[in-house]
Amino acid sequence: MGHFHRAARWLLALARKRVQKLVLRFDYPDSAPVVGPALFSCAALTDLELYGYCHLPRAPPGFQGFPNLVTLVLDNLLLRLPGAAAQLQRLISSAPGLRELSLHNLKAGRARAGLEICAIRAPSLRILRLFISIFLDNGCRLAEDLQLLEVASISIDVLLGTPAFVDTFPQISNVNTLFFYTDSKQIKENPLEGISWKFQNLRAAHLTANFGKLPSIRSIFSLLRFGPHVEELHIQAENRSYLFKNLDPAALDDAVRADTIDQDILDAEISDDLFANLKHISLYGMGSLPNDMWFMKSLLSKTGLLESFVVTFNYGEETEFYVEACEELEACEKASPQAQLELRPRKFPA
């Protein structure tokens, strides 16, 4: 929205039309506008989505909430005005029927000015996407257990090492699908190590992993321990090929050895039932490095109920690495006779 100074008139006109879905996009971070209180006149909204750089407006006196709001998406919104976190908290709690909430990289003020907390209360929520910038905490916290939650997508690296990180997980423990994203550069210890309760409903897990870092591999094991009934495991592997570019053979051997984790350490952390319920596994961006191959062969050799095993390698079809990795996996002893392997090369843009 380039002509944001006209937004108030537009919003008032839309409110009179009882608009139900409203999507606003702002593209100018240097002149981030305040949307204005006219937004709160749109009481018939069922879907509100704000994208880009704008300040969250203050609700006017007498605001009765959004009784029909089902979906709320806030992407790169600014929470830098005094009381902005409280306004966000009020906005969320004013929608008792809210079923889908997406908070993506909300920009808060400087932490030294005092962090304002937005306590999220949404008892009807079914889908939650919570992404907090890795550079700055915006104060968003889950204030209660989300009993009806079905899908959660979580990326909260900025909270690593704080009680708030682990405290997030019991409040989403009823989910059946979990997306968990981490930046391996931020991880020095297994981020999920403190989780000891079970996610009894969890059936599908999506996560990122760096197979060159032991804490990242351990986070996969932790997830499978607290999700004992997971049937689908989807992993996006972080590309480590940049570590080995332009190296002579001797330096390449040294780099691969430095990247390789002792397989005895890894094997010791796999209990007999860790992969017991997995049926469908997909791995994207895998390499043929020792850790990657160990992990894939461990899954194939220990997963007795496996039905499908799909691997997308980070190589083109013509490369020697791709061919050798495929041959090694196809020759691997498999615990499940019905397992179907699908091994793919990476598709590069045309």
C-alpha cells in the first residue's frame, strides 16, 4: 500500500460494506505508517492479514473486538510504539473464535528499553505459526495450553537457552502436526533436551537439521522420544557443501573428517524403539557425507514399519556423489520388506 494516508477512508468504507476478508500490504520500511483506528471499525471481519512495515494501531475506546475473526496473519508488523504488545494481546483475545494465528517476524523495540510481553490467549486456536526473529525477542508468549491446537509451526531461536523456549512446548503438546525450524548457527546444545513430556497426538513432524552438528542430530532423536507415535518424519537438511568447495584432495579429506561425528556416539543414542512407528520418511537436501549416509542407513535398517522413503539429494543426477549414494542406499539392509525407496537428484532452476 503506497498511499497509506488514504487507508482510514478506505477502511471506513469497507466497514460500511461489512467486509469479511481484509489483506493489507505495506512496502516502505522507512516511512512505516500507523494503520489507524479505522481498522477496528471492520467488526464483521473473518480474515485479517497485515503484511510489511506498519505500526499496530491502538484500539479506540469502546472497541468490542472481532467476534467473527477466524484467521489473523501479522507478517513483519512493527511493535515499536509504546503499548504495542498490549494492543496485540488485546487484538488476539478480542477474537474468541480465532482458529488460525500467524505471527511472523514481528519487529519489537530495543530490549534495553524494557521488553513488553504479549500474552497469547486463543482457546479456539487450531493452527499456530510463531516465528520470532533470531535477532530480537518481540515478547510474544503463549499464556495458556492450546487444547484444540492441531498444527503448530515454531521458529523461536532467539529464546534458546531461556525458560521461555522450553515453556512453549507443553502449551502446544496436543498438536498432531509440528513444524520445528532452527538455525544451526545458533545451536550449541540440543534445543529439545529439556522436554520430558509426551506429545501423544503427534503424528507428523517437520524439522530442519544440520548433519554436521551433533546437537542438531540429537534434536531429531529428542523429537521422536517426546513424539512416540510419529508416523511421518520430514527433514530439510542444511546444505554443508560450501564447507568443501575449492579444496585440494588433502584439505578435502581433512574437512570431511572434521565434519564426521563418531558413529558409536550416534548409535548409542538410538533406542530399539526410537523409529518404531515411522511409516513415511522424506529427506530433502541430503548429501553423501558420512553423517548423512549413516543417518539414512540407520533409518532403513531400524524402521520395521517403513512404507515410503523419499530422499532428494543436493546433487545433480549426473554427479558421482549422487550415483554412489543411491547405490549404497539401495544395497542397504532394510528392516521393512514393504519399504519403497524413491531417490531423487536435486532439480536446479532452468
